[in-house]
Amino acid sequence: MGEKPNQWAKAGTKAHHGIALPVSAIHSKKSSGIGEFLDLIPVLEWMQRVGMDTLQLLPLTDSDENSSPYYTISSTALNPIFLSLHALPYRKIALPSFENKGRIDYPRVWEQKSKWLAEYLKEARKSLLKEPEYLKFKEETPWLYSYAGFIALKKKNGSKPWWEWTIDKVNEDEVEDHLLLQYLLDKQLKQVSEEAQKRGIFLFGDGPILCIKDSVEYFANEALFCPHTSVGYPPDPYSQEGQLWGFPPYNWEALEKDNFQLWKDRLKSYERYFSLFRLDHIIGFFRLWLIPEGEKPRNGYYLPSEEAGQLTQGTELLKLLLNNTKMLLLGEDLGIIPTRVREIMTELCIPGTRVMRWEKNWDTTKNFIPGNQYPPLSMTTLSTHDSETLAEWWDLNPAEAQAFTQTFSLPYEEKVTPSLRFKILQASHQTSSYFHINPLQEYLSLEQDWSFTDPKQERINIPGTVTPFNWTFRTLPPIEEWTTRQTFSDQVKKLTSPS
């Protein structure tokens, strides 16, 4: 392990405990149809009470009408759907009405909130334009005008992708609307960030490594991407044909000539709010599986093609990121990752991700690795937004579940009861990793009435599928309930207390 960079000064080499969630999944009595930024304030208050110090948020960037936050039309702009409408200044119009039950009706919430915000801006624009903080925000946000112009044109063209646009002009007010929305979003998320700092809690951000073709980055900087090619994944035991993701790959040489300004702006944007940041698909900095236009995923190729070139590129890019941010970087290194990549992450002091059910001696016995053998430079978790939750995995893999309990000296039960869940969560918080963070629903299931009868309903996303199910998960209890039930808080506090 190399000498720890300055980003480690605040976190230190000690155990950190926390929860991970998509903001969309939580809800309060004040939120309008979906989780909103200011819903996080009572979450932070609760975390401080139970001894948690890290709140991991899935991407908050603008994905327009798409519910997946990784299908982003801007890697820097925040998603207006997360605005806490009830707290907006100069508001006179009534709030839209939604039921916070069942899965999120994302298309309806997006449509209704967009209409409401358009009406709100008509009455509040003059007052907002006079705020000195608005002028300051515009001055210090380099990507803002290109984003606002792109979105205004996109709306004017019926939300079609930019290559189908027929209208090429918008008026100043239409652009100003999107500048103002980003200003309001920034104010609310900064409020959350300041509250986290006040309570000694690290806000842990996330953002997709790649952009979609119909994004402001591609539209404004087409030369920084490779044309007629898409990123995907080669064939593996889970997908014999491979995967076509559809994202355009970066032209790293062109980015280098541009002094990597795209990534520098991105990092500067994120660190307005976050102390920690997750590097999505970290292997992508080393190599990407490129699929020529019209070809099947299996006919793709790695770029760079040679391992030596991959390792050199990845090392240089990760060093570039480290040298251009104050945030502590953690890596998503799941899947088949070359050993040398993980060694480089260790040398650069970038923690990897350890999903307990996948931590095995794959090259030898295939046995689970005990938690006290995890590298300290890692984050332990029971599940991810792309995997089954613990309960669903348990039901589908009884033999694996039995082996898991043997490794961690736990009693085996056919179903994950609340008492067994507590023991498994306890094991996740006692590994030798520096970070211990699990999805919120894994904790909520400690209470019987907060668990879904069908554990599939607790899943956030099923990779490789595009369905109304994905990214529409909503917790059963509202924030007011799960942050105030004492039995729940007491159990979580025990999990985070030193044994």
C-alpha cells in the first residue's frame, strides 16, 4: 500500500459505518411523489443518533425522463425531480398531489413535477433573479450554460434526441429556467451537505463513468468520444452473447489534449457536496469493451488491447483523478477484475468493494473468505443496487447460504428472519474493512412490518433489462416512522458499536 494521499486525512484509518440509498426510494409526509433532497435531513439526524457516519447516495444527476440515474443526460447537472417543492422560496401555488405507496410512478411524477416547476418559475423568476447567490452560482459553475441551452433545446424539440432536432433556437427565458432550477437544486443539496458536515457524517456521492449519446457532454464535445462504437461487456458465464450498453466510449487521447477538462469540471461539481466519491466501473479507466456499430457484443474488442497498455492507462487516469479532487475516492471493482488492477488500486489507496456473498477463494477452494481477512482498504456490503438483496439471494441459493453461515459462525435458517438478519448485518459491520455500508432496505428488514412479503420487491435494478420495475423501488415506511421507532434505532446502534 502506498502512502495515503491527503484525501484520507479526514476519514482516517478507522471503521466507518453507514447506509446506501437512491434518494428516490425514501419518502416523507412533505415529499411530492418521490424522495427529495431535504428528506435527507431527518435521515442524517437519525444516523448521528445510531452511530453511523457515512451516507452513500446513488447518482443524483439529471436523467430526464429515464428513471435510471446512470442513464444521465448530464454528468454534472442535478435532477430537478429531487427538488423539495414544499421548501422553495416565493412559492404561492399549491403542491402537486401524489400517493407515496407502491413503486414509484416515475413517468407521472416527472411529468407532473415538470409542469408544476414551469408554473412556479413564472411567478418566482423575478425574485430569484435578484438573489446575489444566484449570480455567484452562475459565475462559479462552468458547465451551466451549455447544459441549460441543451435542455431548453431538447424541450423545444419535444424531448427528442439531439440528432432529431429541427428547432435550433430558444429564447433567453427558456434557458434561464434551467439555470434557476440548477441554482435551487444546488442550494438544497448544499444544505444537506452542510448538515452532514455539522453532524460529522460523510456524504458519499456517485456518478456514472460514461455518458449516453443524447447527453450535453456528447452534444457539446463530440470530438471527445469515439464515433460509430458503443461500450458493452464481453461474453461471460452470465451472458453468453455479451452485453451492449449503448454508451459512446471516450477518446482518451482527445481528452488528454483538452487537458481532461471534462473530468476536472465533473470532479469540481461533485466536491461541492461530497466528501467521498464512488468510481463507477473502475475497470473502465483501464479498458473498455468496444462494439462496432451494427455488430453483436461478442464481436467487440478491448481498447487498449494489450494488458501493459491497459495498466498504464488506468494508472495514469486514476492518478489524474486523485490529483484533481479533495474527495476520497472508492472504486466499484466488482466482476472479473485482473489481479494487477486491484494491486494498483491498493498502491493508490483507493478502496475496492467487497460484496460478502461474492468474496470467495475463487482460484482454489471456492470457499467464502472470512470477514477478518478482507483488506482494510475496502468497503464491505451485503448487496448492491444491481444485485438481489440478501433475502432474495438467500431464497435462491440455499446451499450457498448454508456455506455462508458456516464461514461466519451463524445459525442457518431457510428464511432470513429478523434475528438472523441482525447477526448477518453484525458480521458485515465487523469485517476488517475500513468502510461498512449496506443498502437501507437491508436494515429496514430488521422490523417485520417493514419487509416486503416478496423479497424481489426490495430490489432496485436488474442489469441488462429495461422495464418499469427498475429504479422505482420505494421503502414501505415513511422517514417519519423509521427514524423514530426506538426498537429499530436500538438495533442499528448495536450494529455500529465496537464489539
